[in-house]
Amino acid sequence: MNGVNRSAVVVASFVAALVLAAAALPDYQHRYTTADQVAARAATMRLTDLDARWALSGEPAAYDDNGGGCPGYQPRHDDLTVTGAAASEFTGKGTFFRSQVAVLRSAGMAVTDWDRSFGVPGFLPCLRAKVIREFAGQGSLVSIGRLRFPSFGPRTRAYRLVLRMSGSPGPTRMVVDGIFVSKGRTEITLLSIARGIRTLDRKPDEIQIVKRLLQRRRA
């Protein structure tokens, strides 16, 4: 997979499922409309959002909003309606990017979704417990917490997970950044994973990507 360990893809899918669904039990309602499906696809990451030095390749991906929940952290979302959803994935030299976009039926629903997901305690402990369980025997969690990131409005959050993965010829550090922005009716998530030398130089590119996704936001 172009130098990206399979575990990196597992991490991205796992974090996306946990955070975008906000551990929803049961799931969101889905009532897709043509206009909001177009809006969701427009706001996903494209190859042109980064320059050629990243040597990325990829395509649209399946949207994933299945949550797993944790004791004490099971926000309700079955009363919220998603009217548009899209995702894309790209891999490069030691790098993996995934974007996911959800359009909700109303701006009020988007605010409620954000408040239920990030406005209550329990998110980080839940994520920590799930990562530790997911990678038992494959590696260890070094750190997890908020990531300093520019604000794109009151509904902006960024997190960083650092993992120490087992493997040959030796252990490898893997850094996972998750950026979450909600504006209007649109929820945007950008996940990036890097190994080795590319673990620290991604923030300017992540900021650039988020800006471009927001510029293409239609809802």
C-alpha cells in the first residue's frame, strides 16, 4: 500500500468510525438528497489539494458512520438526519489521508451533533480505550490529546495520536492527526497518518487542505 502499513488504514477507519458517528447508538437517520450528495462530494479531499511532492494516489471511498460506544460515552444521534455523505482516501510515501463529509438536514442538527459529540466529557477516554484494545499485540499508545490547530470557527477540534507499532526491522512511530470542523449544515473530518520522517511536517498541509474543503462547502 505504497509504504503505508495496513495498520495505518485500520487506525484511520477506526478513528473515523468513532468520531464521525460520535459513537452513535443507534445510527443516524439517512435521507439522502441529490443536492446534498453533490455538496458532500464537493467538500471531500482531492488530489489537487496537495502538491505533487506527496506523490499521492487515491479515489472516493465508502462513507463510514458506525460507532461503537463506551460506558459513559454514548451520545444520542438517532434523531438526526444525514442528507449527504461522501469520503475519499489517498496514500503516498509513508502517508495516508482520509476525508469524510456529512451534510445534515438543518444547521441546528449540525450544532446538536457537535454538542453531543464534543460538548460532553468522555470522548478522549473512550478513544484511548478503543485504540489500546484495537492494537493490543501490534503496538502501544504513546500519547493522545488535543492538537494545536487554527480555529475555523467555534466548531473546530484537532487531535493527535502517537502509536509505537511493532514490525520489521524494528518498531516504528505512527502519528495520526484528526481535524474536525462543522460549519452550517456540513461536518468535515480530515484524518492523516504518517510514519517516520513525515510525522512532524504535515500541519501546514493539513491547514491548506481544510481551507480548500471549506472553500468548496455548499451547505
